[in-house]
Amino acid sequence: MRIFSIAISLCVFTVALAGCQSSDPHAASSSSSPVQSPGSSTPIASPSPIALKSRIDPCALLTSDELKAVQSEALQTTLPSEREYGEYFIAQCYYQLPTITNSVVVNVTTPKERGKSVKEFWRSTHAEAVRGKEAEGKESRPEKIAGVGEDAYWEASGIAGALYVLKKDVILRISVGGASDIKIKLEKSRTLAEKALARL
């Protein structure tokens, strides 16, 4: 019952951000079991209940203290998941906070083969995001963000948004929940991205 209630809560939070069935290729599936995580200042490296093929564990990129500094709540649990997308692994960590809607989702896209680049994937998905907005007739376009990683952009949709960052052969995606203004969510996402990037 506990796993079922968490799964329902995760779906509710995902709907608030982008819908349970996101078309974003950088988003991973959310079907996984919860992992109890310590409320400490050390990175949350759990033994995960699933064996991640990705070389980067997204649940080890943020600490409970870092989440609390941004979202005013300490970490409750993490839920890792992963899927394959062509030549890439897309690993996800759902950082669940006591208030479900305040939770944070981190996705890490890496090549299956070491030495391969994600830059072409980055260029194509960024272009698709722009074309998608144009096709919908929306004035809002992905916003380029300077000073984060090698390249970064922010994509907002209503009250939700996601920050995408390219660093070497990794694409990082961060979505921050809560009732904050979309500009504040951008700043929170940027703060957490800088913490996560330092551990890549």
C-alpha cells in the first residue's frame, strides 16, 4: 500500500510538471520502488532497488541539506528509475519531500558507450523543443541560460518548468515543484543544477 500511495503521489506531481506521459525524451519512467534516504549533508547514494545501467546515479547528485535550503523541507525518500532511448540511458531520481508538490525530479542522459557524445542529441532535442512551441503557436520559447554548464536552457509550461544543462557527455534536467513563481523556480533549478554539476 505504501508503494502504491507513493506511485500515485509521483504521478500527481508529474502531472503538475508535464503530465504522466511526457513526450520529453530526457524524462525517464517513474515506475520504481522507494529508497529511504538519510537527512544528511552527504550525497544520497542509496543502494538502489533497481540496477541502473547508467554510469551516473541521479540519486547521488543532491543532498538533503541542499534540497532543504531550496525547498524548505528535508528529503523524505528517493525513487530511481531508468529507460533506454536509442543510444542513450536516461536515469531519473524523484526526490520526494514531505509536501509532495514540493518534490524535485532530476534526469541524467548519458551515452550507452563511453566516448560517445550527447551533443547531437542535445542539438536535436533543443531544436525540437523550439519547433514544438512554434507549431503550437506559443510565443514562449526555450530561454537560453548563461553561466551553467557548457550550454543550458529553460523551458516553461504554465506554472511548471525544467532546466536543461549540457556538460561534456551528460545532459542534466531538473524540475522543481511547489507554488513558487516560474522565475523563482528557474532560480531554484539553477541553484540545484550547480550542486549536481559539481558531482558529475
